[in-house]
Amino acid sequence: MPATLDALFHPASIAFIGASARPNTPASRGLRNCLRLGFEGGLYPINPRYSELFEVPCYPEIASLPEVPDLAMIALNAEATLDAVIACRDAGVKVVVACSSGWEEEGTEGEARAARLRAILAGSRTRLLGPNCLGAGNPAIGMSLGYNSSFESLAHRRRGRIALVTQSGAMMGGLILNAEDTGVDLGLYAHVGNAMDIGMEELMEALVADPGIDAIALMIEGLRQPMRFAAVASAAHQAGKPIVAFKAGSSEMGRQAVLSHTGALAGSDEVFSAVCRERGVVRVDECEDLLPAAALLTASRRRVPMRRGGVLILTLSGGAASILADECEAAGVPIPPLSPRTMERLDSILPSYLKAGNPLDVGGGVFSDAELPRMSLAVAIEDEAIDSVMWVSVGAPRDARSKLWLDEALEVLESAAQVGVIVPVSGHPQEVGFERARECGVPVMRSMRSAARLLGLARAAGRPLPPPGEVGRDDLPPLPEGALVDEVRAKAILAALGIPTPASRVAPRVDDVGACARAIGFPVVIKGIATGVAHKSELGLVALGITTAEGAEDAARAMIRRQPQLVFDGFLVERMAPRGVEVVLGIKRDADFGPVLMFGLGGVSVELFRDVAFGMCPLSPAGAHALIDLTKASRLLAGFRGQPEADRDALVATMVRLSQFAAHHADRLHEMDVNPLIVLPQGEGVLALDAVIACRARESIDAA
């Protein structure tokens, strides 16, 4: 860990600027937390009004301390904070934590104040966490600077191997306290506040390199350095350190108007999910699952990988078994059948009225044989198909019998090669009765659904990631000038990329349409080319299945009558395409992560069913295959209900080539749709039936 960040998490001494006799002010609470938790280094409250605070000598200023502290917590108003940072900088303090608000979040005056703070730090060795920050903590050394009420109750009884970095100060204390109560023990934690200097991405880099940390949990509101985030996520995956993320603000109220289906569907949250999937970040949907998911992944690091088989469900309730079977199916967690040998061994110990299997319900026999849960679990867990265990307790451990059954399960799970979890049907994970589970490091889940989801995420976390794509060769076609590239020019680009399009001709006038149709051969499609129009079907500018020259010209005239306000630049006459699987390929330039490729069901289905998946450009062939497998379109491509198998390899090659084009033109390409793209039967390739491209204005690129 870099020396400056080492001073944040492992300080030899801490100064508390702004501590007072009032016990619940931020600096006072940080000082009291460190005293209560047993911090053994120097603790220096600073306030000229006191000679002692909380039985600790108090000093008038940072320069009067007997040593230069590694870390200073500054809990003064914003203006006073500026002077305190100057004093810390001049004294040689390595890291300051600025607690106050009053910076960029408060408009013009706050922005000016923030600029002054940046100027104070510029060129110095002093680093800043915050401002508007709750600080950091390290349970191993008894340090906790957090000052909301949750931190008053933290005990830090056990040192964990999970790090938490959050952008929400209000949520941090609650997350840590709830985690501690359920046995999720942290190694390090920090709130970045406004992240003026030390940000989430830099902390992630340090934590990936920290040998004392096995997993990193993130509560994200927005990324300051998105590409750095993506890079460190890849590094964490390569190092075998899972990152779990909860991102607030997943919904987008009123997305801006867009020209393509891709633009309509590829919101920032969808793109963030794609980045997480491709870089191995485990994303949870509920903040309550953030630290439990990290704990499960930490526990699984020292167990057999959860990929060789599936979960064993051992329960004392048949109803719970049915519910968990449904939840596991939804979460993608397989419940494998037990081997004949395991079934035979179970039959030898189960009463005749209980049936061996998976899920394994032993509830009917526990009242006559209290050892039955332990014996059954010990046998079933040895099955080669089992790589994880859900032990479902019906009664909370509040009576002797329920405690006995839980202890029996823990006796097996504590020493098992597989990761195991406890799923209480009654009670809650914070109960005193689950203390032994917490000591054993066996996670106690908050619900059956959460248990299934977290096991599903843990299984996915260890999967190999597709290799990154190549940027592409030098023969990629140029991007035309102008904001909107019409279908004719867009298809010329596709042809240059090696992506086939139907035979076509452009008729400048209505009277030329019939001759063009005869030259191509019937049946044909007629499309009106109008200035500024991206989607023709919605305006009635597409006519299908035309079989005569007269019919072709009549269709063109009808378009003019239907949309007299449009300026027609001509008519595109194309040969009707053969039948195949309709998919959509699209590109959108994301403001944070650059160009993104969308794949899904094509035609009108794309926005109706929203069965789409996103990947960062450029894609590798393996990455393209992975995108296809995320959608229901993959079943159609495989030959659904007697249909021929589609040419998936040609589709993958098209996706890769289009993604390379997008990466090459990342500065100007804004949106692009190829919809529909017809995937023909195996060996016959693909055919792009429509295309639209929207470009960024050069002025906006220069401004950026």
C-alpha cells in the first residue's frame, strides 16, 4: 500500500482538530471511538480552550504536539478547515480527513472555497480524504473516525478481510453496524466524501495490493474516474480478489431524446452493469446484500470452487425446500441429483418414511432422532456433485433443540471443503443464538431469496472472463461528415466492413423507381429517403413485397402524399431478404466508458421486449458469444421449434467487426443501429436490412 494511504489506514498517531468537551461532536466522537476501541498510538485532541479532553492531554495547535501525527481529523467549519489544512501541511502531516460540508455541493461560493483547498494541497505531500467526509477505520488497530450514531455501537470484536469503500457517509455506519451484528467482519473501511484528492478508484488500487484484504465492497453513487475503475476491477479479478458493488441511482428519470433503439435502451446503469460483468465485479441489487455478498465470497475463497456441481439444500421443512428450489432456479444455482451411492448411504440412516434426494428434507425424523440432521448432512455433503450447502433452520436458535440442530450443522460446515450458509426461516441473522455461526465464519442469510441470489452471484464471480477485443486493422472505413448518416451511406460503411446488405439501387425520382426494381428483380422493398429522418417505418416510408414496377412507383408516390412536409432525396430500392432470425446490433457512446455494443432481438421486438445485452467495444469473439448467451435470442439462433440453426459464427464476426469500427471512431460515433440484421441458416451468413448512424458534432468533441 502506498505510504500516504498506509498513513490513512495504519497511522501511528492521530490528531483530532476541533475536539471539544461535547462528546458527540465529530472530532470528539472520533477520539472517543479510538479510545474505546483500544487504539495504542498517539491520540491528540487539538483545541486551545482545553488542557485535557476525555482524560487525554489536549493541545492548542498542531505545531505544539510532541510528534507530527500521521493522520489528522479536521472537524471545523469549511473556512476554518482551510487554515487547519495549511497548518497540517506545513507540519508534515501525511493525511488529513476533512469532515465539513460547504464545498462544491454548495454552489459558486463552495466551488471557490474548494478551489482554494486544492491550491493549498497542490505540490505538497499531504493527502486529503474528503471533504464532507466521515473518515476511515481499521478494526485491527482500534481505529474508527466515523461520527454518526452507528459508530457508537461498533465493537470490532474480530478483524475481517473485507474492505468497504463508500460514497455515502450516512449509509456507511449502518452498513458496518448491521454487518458486524451478523458476523460480517471488516478489515478496513473509508468514506471518500467529495473525493477532492483521494478517491474510490485510488483506494481500490491500494486494497487490491493489500495482502490483508480478500474482498472489496463498494457503495457507489457515481464514478469520478470510470476507466480507472474498470482497470482496477480487471486487476482485482486477476488477483483473485472479488469486488462487490451496490450502485445507487439505477433508474433514470427522463432520458434525453435519442435517434436509435440502442440510445433508448443503453442507459448509464445498463452500461455500468455491462462493465461489472466484463470486469468480474459482482453487482448486488440491494444494499443490504453488499457486505453479506462480500462475506460469502471471502468464505468461498478458501473452499472448493462453486463451479463443479451445485448446491445441497438440507432442510427441516418441505415447504422451504420447494421455495428454495424455485429461488435457486431463478438465481441460476443448480440443485444436482445425488449419486446412487449417496442415496444408498442416506437410505441406510433415514427413517423409512423419509426419501433421500436433493433437496433433502429430514424434518419428519428430527423429533425421534436429534442426530439425524448432522448425520444426513455429513453423508450428503460428500457427494461429488455438491459444491455448496444451504442449511435451512426452521426455528430460530432460541430453544435447546433448535440450538442443538444448528450446532450439529455447524460442526459439519465448519470443516467442510464446500462453502455453506445458514438460512433461518424464523428469526433474524443478528440473533445471539447465531453467535457460533459468526465465530465459525459460516454466513447467516437474511432470507431464502437472498441466499439463493448471493450463491448465484458467488458462483458467477469465479467464472473466467472473455478476453478483451482487439482495436482492429487499419482498413476500417472513415466516418462521413454530418450529424446523421442516411441509410445509403451507412450501408456503404457496412459493406466496407464486410457486412453484407441486400442488392439495392437508389432512384433519384419516382419515375426511376420502377426501372430500379426491374433491374434488381422482384419482389423488392421501397424506402423513402428523406432529409433528417432516421426511422422510416414509423412515418410510413417503407413498402414491402412489391412485385411489379408499377406497384413500386405507386408505393413511392404514396409516401410523398403521406408525408408532404418532408424533403425527399430519393428512394432506396432493395431486393426482399430471405427469412432468418431477426436481431439488432447497435452502438452507443457512453460518456464514461466510451462506445458500447448492444445485441438483442431485432425488428420491433427490441424495445417491446428489451431482451438486449451490452458489451464494451471492441469485443473479442468470446465476448460476442457471451453477449448472445445473455439473451433469449440465443435460443432462436440455435434453431427454435424445428427452425434451422442460424449462422452464429457469421453473427459473431459481424459483432466483432462493428465493435472495432466503433472503438476506432470513439471520438465521433454517437449512436448506430443495424436493425434488423437477418441471421441466415448455418453457413449462409448475415444480411443487414437497415442502418442508421448519428455522429457527434466536431465542436462538441473539441469542447470536451
